[in-house]
Amino acid sequence: MSNEHITLTAGDAEVDVLPGNGGRVGGLRLGGVELLRQGERFGCFPMVPWCGRLRDGRFRDGAAVRQMPLNAPPHAIHGTARNAPWRTARKSSDEAVLTYDLTDPWPYPGRVTQQVSLTGDALTLTMSVETHGSSFPAQIGWHPWFLRNLGGEDVTLDFDPAWQEERGEDHLPTGRRIDPRPGPWDDCFGMPDGVDVTLTWPGQLELKVTSREHWVVVYDEQREAVCVEPQTGPPDGLNTHPRLVTPLEPLEASTTWTWTRL
């Protein structure tokens, strides 16, 4: 069902899951207060089978050069699954499991599974990419749009990255690692001990975005929202940090958002 709307609840937390709209989390409400920017392009969408910008829409697989559609010219951005319908594999009051079968324009068959699990004080998103055929490079991550303002003061961001990927004129990492610079950002940061970013809406809420992954893109150049995107590699990572999905070894990642009332 392309317009299926799943609502998960735990305590006073509610999460909307929209399988037909890119498998995205369409909303997260705590005590009735919405945390995610609303709209069909927003919420929090899975980035798969690559994250961020892919240079010229191209990547190498051995000797072959693969071309993806340029949906953010001159690059391709955020994978192929965020605009596609996903299927609901199972659901309960506090958990939903969605699947998406990789298809054109992606040249390799594979299956993506995303699990959305809610408790009274945390949301955990888990994703895997599996293949039963040929191996291929892939990346996975999430792109949440957290509202900058929940009715009080604007959100503040606190994190301590080990480095920042230097950004070129084309918005892609140059390959150099530099000391982290002050924002505003549309930048990728390295956190080798795992992603750990705290968003604080003063006097209202503290939310921690954590992941075992080592890369996070922070995008806060828009007025309405702030994006904190844990991912398995930097932008253009299919070319610079390829992670191989093989029949024996799927690519797996997860992120947890944990909140505390202030």
C-alpha cells in the first residue's frame, strides 16, 4: 500500500512510518510536540545504497564505471530508495520492519531491510543491505530533518569530531582531513569512536544522536531545520571508502536517538 501510514507508540512518544514514501520516518512527537520537519521530502529518510553526493553520479566497480541519474546536478545524491515505495514486512505497536529491493537504476540486485524500534525514551533505526548474487559497493545512512525551533529557543549542537573532511567547491570532500571549523555546516566529520551528537532545545529537550559508524554529516544551512546524518562513509564514499556487500557479509548500520526532558 503506497499510502500506508504506520504509527508506533511508546509512553508519550509517537512515530510515523511511511513505507510508500521512501521508507521514511515521517514524524516523531514527544508529548504531542513534533521534532521533525514536516513534508513529503523531510522527516527522516534512509540513504541507500549511497549517502550524500556521488561525484558526477559515477562510481567504479572493478573495471566497470557505473552511472547513476544526476538528481542533484552535476552529482547524484542520497541513493535510490528515498523516493521509492518500501514494503512492510511486519509491524507491532512499537516496531516496524520495512524492505526495499534494489532495482534500476542501481545495477545490482540486493535487499535493504530497515527496522524502526521505539521505546519511551529512544528511537533506534537499523538498516542492512544483503546480496545473494554478485558483490557490490554500498553505503547506508539516515537523513533526519530536526526542527530548529520547538516553540522556545533555537536548538544548539554539541559534538567533538576528530576531524572535518575538507569540502571542495563542488561540495565534495577533497580527501584532506582538517581541524573542525565553526558552522554553519554542510560538512562531513569523522568520529572514530562512534557518532555522538547532542541537540539541545534549551529548557525543553536534549536529544542525542549516536551510532557505531565513524562519519556524520551536519547540515544546518537552512532556517527551518538541522540535519545530523550518521553514515557508513563520507560523501562520494562509493569511490573513496567503498564498503563491499557480499553474499557472506551484508552491510549493516544503526543509529539511536535518545531524549531527555529538560
